[in-house]
Amino acid sequence: MDIFLYNTLSRSKERLAPLTPGKVGLYTCGPTVYNYAHIGNLRTFLFEDLLVRTLRLAGLETTWVMNITDVGHLTSDEDEGDDKMAIAAQREGKDPWAIAEFYTEAFLKDIDRLNIDRPTHLPRATDHIQEMIDINKTLEEKGYTYTTPEALYFDTSKFPDYGKLARLRLDELKVAARDDVNVDSGKRGPADFVLWFSNKPNHIMKWESPWGIGYPGWHIECSAMSMKYLGETFDIHCGGNDHINVHHTNEIAQSECCTGHTFANIWMHSAFLTLGRDTKMSKSKGGFITLETLIASGYDPIAYRYLCLQAHYRSELELKWAWNPENQEIGKASNLDAAAGTLKRLYERVARVEDEPLTDDTAFASAVADVLGALADDLNVPRAVGLLHSYDSPRLWKHFDAVLGLKLEERAVKTEEVAVEVPAEIQALVDERQAARKAKDFARSDVIRTQLAELGWDLADTPQGPKVSRR
């Protein structure tokens, strides 16, 4: 089966052509473990989990590497401010090593609760300092670096393709940075970035290097760890949209100048989770919701996983929330409530195996091909879920739970049928939805389902037709 993925580098969908037939090497930027991951971060990790699950369902042996950044990531992606680990250590009265261990375990607990598969490799930056030093030495030998009293820098002017991922122009960056007074005075160009910090005497986490005792820049970490586990060139690199302009752009520059080869063939990026009014969550600004906040407010982590299936990974997803950031309480998240309700009905539907509509193996195989086709089209999970609702087959749902990760077998529950009188206006919506489904207008069908949920009605599709019940 051919899989087509949107490549940020080419701004187009491309057929996945693994470097080694039947095998895929995938690198995803992991957490900076100075605080809890917020649910916006977790949406990106969910997208990457769905990608890996899809590749594996398609029969591709997938090696997934996700790093743990436990040193070197400053409060600004452009090498300014203080190390986030140092700030957290000061905030909590602990050393950075203890901070890293605590929040790494918190992150792993979160991905387990979201049923995100563990990556094949979870390397920590502090365990790969020598690999970073080796790359920096190669870059220096090839003439791509310069030193200041503060740091070893990568000279972006030496790499003609700098900015190709983000479609940046160095001359435009120079204009934008003229009034920036928080830059190392020895830094030659505004896009130049640190490979090694060498003049941070108060920094606790330090290592010896050819450029003095110090610590690595953030960007070099991912190059070192990805290439160690996947080779100088690998198939797919993933992350959030916020990594395109700086972090991933710099990864490409240092990696390709070091090796002389293409770094990653396909670059995939997920859009933000917003809180309304085009607001994205930010730990640095203090406005973020953790998975623990959702759980404390009565939400199942798998319901959040299901909510994330409702939007394509390249589209922003809004959490329709009522939230008090002072006490971290959520009053109501209407679309999360709807997702929880749909998930509950799904567990009930999957338990009713006696109503299986796809009893013919040929029909089942055809349905499988339809859903796989959606997943193979740039991971169109919303389309795949719409098809699954359309077929309404417990057998089909269970088959694709290998990708969806909703724990359908584990949580399938039997419920007793209860007769209910359906108001005319509700029945009209049900009828309209049926017409939309027959016309394969799944977007309209989903809108009506959500509308019914907001009016207090649950809807389940059965071989005998749709059934509604009060919530």
C-alpha cells in the first residue's frame, strides 16, 4: 500500500519511499523536562503515535526515536535567556538532574495514560554529550563555525540552503534583528546559532569540551541523537509547527553541513491546540492545562485522545473550554464532553457483536481498504473515523483500534436497551443526519451528531438504523 505524507520541505504530499524497503526510521522532538507537558504538547505526541501505528499497521517495521531534552533548551529558541532546566531548579529548590528525572517520569506517565506507545528509543541529551561534541568538531574542521568569548556558533552564511524548510531569507532576518540588544556582541549574523555554550560559570550542568567547560546548544542535541540511532539520513522527522522556523531549520543546517547528505527526507509538523480566540498554550506564559487537570475535572485521558482524532494533524484544534487559570479548574469543555459521550457509546456499540453488519469477508476486506485509504492519505484520521462510524462494525472498529488506540476490546461494555420517546425536532435532526450519511457527507453528519450531543441526546448507529437516548 502506498502511503502519502505532507512534506513541509516541499509543501506537498509525497509518496513514502523508505530508504530501506519495508523499514522506516522516524525521529520526533520530545519534551524538555523542566515542567509538566501541557495537553497541547501531548496533541503533537498523539499525532506521532498515530503515525507510527499507521506505518506499522501497513506492515512497515518502524524504528521510532524520541529525545528527552534535559539540558540546553533556553527560554528563547534563538539562544537567548536562561536554560529552562536551571530556571526550574531555582523554582523548585532542586538540582537540575532531579528536575529532569521527576518531569521525565511525569511525561512517561502521561503518555501511558493516553495509550501512546513507547518509542523504540528514548535517549536523553545528557547521555549523548560526546556525540554532540564530535559533530561540533566536524563542523569546525569544515569551516562552518566561529567562536566568541560566549560560545561556539554555527555560521549560517556558509550554508546556501539555510532556511529552506521555513522558506526564510537571511537578508530579511538581518533587518528584523537590528534592534535586538540581547545578542552576544560577537555573534555575526542574527540567524547564527549556538553549538556549545562556553561562558556560563553559574550553570550547574557542565562538561569539558574543546571550546571550554560548558554545555550544548539545544539544536545540536537532536542532530546527535537522531543520527546515532537512525543514521546520517533517515525517512521522517516530526514535531510541532513552532519548530519549523528555528529548531528544525537549524537541525538541517548543522546536520547536512556535517555529513554532506540530506538529513531527513520527509518533515511533518502538527498544528496547535488552542484555547479559543487563536490562543495557543504556553508554559513560559503560565497559561496551560495538563493532563492531570483534565483528570481532576472528571475527564478520561482516552476521551482527550478521541477528541484529537476529530481534527487532522495539520489543522488547529480548539478546546472549547471554560477554564480558571488561577486554580487550574475546568468548568466545562463542550467538545471534550461530546468526545467522552461518543466514546462511551462506542464502547457500548463494540460490545454488541451480535449486530455485526460486515459478516461477509469480502465486504469486510473492502471496508478495511476504505479506512486504510484514508489513513494512507496523509494520516486523514478524521476521515477514517467517519468511515468507521458509517460502517458501524464492531469487528472493523476493533481492527483499526491498532491505530486509534481507544482500548475498545478492553473497555467494551454491554448496556440494556431502554425505550425512549424522541421529540419531533430531535428526530428531524436524526433523519437529516441519515440523509447526510447516505450522501457520504460525513462532515455534516458529524456536525449533527455534535449538535444532538449539545442538546442532550446520544446517538448510536446500528444495522437496524440510528438509535437515540437521553444523556
